Amino acid sequence: MSYGYFAEFYDSFTDDVDYDKIEKFVCSLLSRDGINGGLLLDLACGTGSLAVRLSEKGYSVIGTDLSPEMLSEAQQKAADKNVDILFLCQDMTQLNLYGTIICTVCTLDSLNHLKSLDEIKKVFSLVSLFTEEGGIFVFDVNTLYKHKKVLGNNAFIYENDDALCAWQNSLDGDTVNIDLDFFTETENGLYERYSESFSERAYNLCDIENALAETGFEIIGIYDGYDNKPISDNSQRAVFAARKGRKNG
């Protein structure tokens, strides 16, 4: 899905995301493989918070996202930080780059927006196509546990200085349908309402492992979040690190 109105409020309602931790996880993983620079793709980069941090660490960064509104926020963020990032408006299932990359990152459950395992495999295949041999693929997914035990049919209210957000979930098997309503105060004291709806699907982690193997990746590790802890039955976010296999001979 492509965020529209949500892009304006995304950063203020996700200010609890520890982008520094994610950046350190990615950079440490790459460093252990002897990768300390090169061309890196932030797939579904959103408002560019991670892309900017990775650029500041010396990587040449491409950021792709389906939402023009999110990319507009990302471009402004990069300009404010005086970093040079190429942003492209692309559907991840239609990824098309101008050359090869040494690493791809795809964070904050972006892959859960894909509606089928076939779409997951298609994205993995495209990432593999543009990844150099020995290159790294780091991504995370919300787990089935999180969908069923945490998100479920629950409702949440978030409020900050910019807006109030009413978040309503509806669980349908392994898919959570999410309805967001944003309320912002106007100059005359009235409130404007903006609505967004999208779905996220959780996948069996074994299916994801198999999809990686089928598209030429070797799994380095599967972690409980970005803390280097092993995955468990009640992990809410599974982080995969994989390496594109080298051809024999």
C-alpha cells in the first residue's frame, strides 16, 4: 500500500522507533563481512530516517518507496542533513535499479504489506538479481504471534502535538486489516479528519526461509528484533540476515 495522509504524521507517531539501534545492527553485520562502504538499498524507505543514518556512515544509499508523500518527507530529511541519497518511487514488486548493490535493508514490517508468499518470493528474486555475490540482505517481519496476540482485534489511541490517531485492527486469519483516522485541529478550532486503511499479512518463518533459499540467499541468522537475541515463539518482530551465495567456480 501507499501511505498518503499518514506520511505527514508518520515520524511523530513512530518516534519510539530506535533507528540508531537498527543502523548499528546493520553496520555491525556488514562490518563482520568486511563491507564498510558501497552501494546500499533501503527498500520501502519511508520517510528516510534509516537511509539518512546509513548515508552518514559512509554508504552510498538508494531509497525506494511506493508512496510519493513518504519520499517527499525523505527528500526533505536528506536535504536537512546535507546527505546525497537517490530516492526512487517504486513498488517493491517492480524493483528496477541501474546496477548492482552490496546490501539491501527492508525494515519496520514493510514486507508484511505484501499479500501473498508469491509476492514475497518475487521481491526476494528481484533483490537477489540486483545484489552482488556475497552481498547482504537484512529485513524484518511482524510475526504470527504479534498479529494474533498483540495486534488482533484491538484498538489504540495515539495523541501528540500534531494530531490524534485512532487505530482499529480487525484480524482475519493471518492478516490484520488496519483502519487509521487522524484528527487535526484547524486555525478556527475545528477538527479535520483524514483516514487511511491497509492490511498486513504475517507469514510462517519457515516459508520465508525457503523463499530465501529458492532465490539464492544463505541465512546468516534470524533474530528477535535488532538486539542480536535468538528468535523465540513469542517474538513480535523477526529480523533476517542473509547473504547472496557465491557461484561455484
